[in-house]
Amino acid sequence: MARRRQLYEGKAKILFEGPEPGTLVQYFKDDATAFNSQKKGTITGKGVLNNRISEYLMLRLGEIGVPTHFVRRLNMREQLIREVEIIPVEVVVRNVAAGSLSKRLGIPEGTRLPRSIIEYYYKNDALQSPMVAEEHITAFGWAGTQDMDDMVALTLRINDFLTGLFLGVGITLVDFKVEFGRLYENDDMRIVLADEISPDNCRLWDSKTNEKMDKDRFRRDLGKVEEAYQEVARRLGILPEAGVRDLKGPETLQ
Ligand code: UDP
């Protein structure tokens, strides 16, 4: 079969033209970057695990009525998604202080926040995705006020649901980043969850030991990065059938 036309290559994923109009194929790479791409590396098997983890979380979210771009998994590294117009805003939710919040505001890592905090970042690599206020987003037309209301409502539901889901498998959802897109159907437009939800864009700590089970292991050279991603998948009950021996997965596209 002919190779699909590549539309976009990002830091951790590649998007290909889908098999039918309005669809795309999302391919998960093993590449990892941190600190605005200053640090680069490979986490063997990450793409296979993130494909599974994101599939699982998006399906569970779909079941509670959160619309997502996910259609179905195609193979070890690829999933079919609906083509959406990505809103250039990264929505971060925090339940426990960590990362840039701790650094900027001097709140020690691990401090439980009095309530969940939502932050926005303008999705722009050249500008290193600066933090912005809702005012900037609406003034510059990146999203309208209705879009923002929809995104916040969805984000809070996602946070509540995922917090419970992870707690059930002994993991604290410290913070995470989501992206949304506009899905056009006939004359309608809906805001749907897009991109991925995986240990690449969540902070996940073991509830008992607070051990990090996410990309911070790569960012901070803590070692056992693959093992941490695998452990998240194992606890969610979704390790690939082939088990840990075959995490590289097929390199060829369908
Ligand atoms: N995050 C992300 N992509 C980014 C920046 C942050 O997925 O470009 C996620 C990150 O994994 C964490 C949350 O958003 O779960 C909050 O990240 P933070 O602002 O603390 O930045 P960091 O410390 O990752 O630079």
C-alpha cells in the first residue's frame, strides 16, 4: 500500500492524511523533548505506550460525554482521528504544585492546591509557548468567549474524571495539559478534546510514595523512564498484548 502523505511532524507525533476526508492518522514517535526542545532524547517504546494510554483515556472520557477527536486505534503506533482545527491554546490544569508553578511562585512541589487552577499558554514554539490570560486569547481571536467557556467546562470535567480514574489505580494526577480543536460537521461546530493525554503531558505520581511516573523522569534525568510509562499502562490494565518485549512496535505504516 502507498505511504500516506505526511501533513505535519511535531516533537512527539506525526500526522498523516487519513483514509477518508475529515480524518487523519496520528503516529506516536519515541522522541522526547523538554525545556522547549533544548533537551532531546528517545524513550524506547514511548510511542506504543502513549498510543494505548491516550486511546484508553479518550475512550473513557468519550463514555462520560466528553467529545474527542479519537476514532480508533489502527496499530501499535497509530490511531485514526477526526481532523479538527486546533485552537492554539494549551490548557494546563493543576491540582498539586509542581514544575513551572512551583518555580515561578515559590510554592514547594507537592503542595496540594486549595482548588484546581487552570492556566493558558499560547501554543507557539518560536515564542516558547508563553503563558497568557483569557484576555489575550479573546482579544487576539485565538478563541472566542463561547469557545473558552466550552474549553473550561470540558477541562474541569476531564480533570475530575481523570483524577478519580488515576486515584483508583494508585496514581495522583498532579497536573496535565490538554488541547482542543474545532470539529466542523455540516453547519455545526463543536469544541472537542484533541492531541493526546499521556505521561508526556501529565504529571503522575504514585499515590503512596510520590514517585514520578511521567516525563519528569526524562526532564530531570531520574532514569527508568520507559519503566514508568509502562507501569502507568500496566496499572490502567492496558499493556500491549505482546508485553514488554515488543515495545518498539512495527515501524512500517499501514
Ligand atoms: N506540559 C505539556 N507541554 C508543554 C508544557 C507543559 O504537556 O509544552 C504539561 C506538563 O507535562 C505538565 C503540565 O503541562 O504536566 C504543567 O507543566 P509546567 O507548566 O509545570 O511546565 P514544565 O515544568 O513542564 O516546563
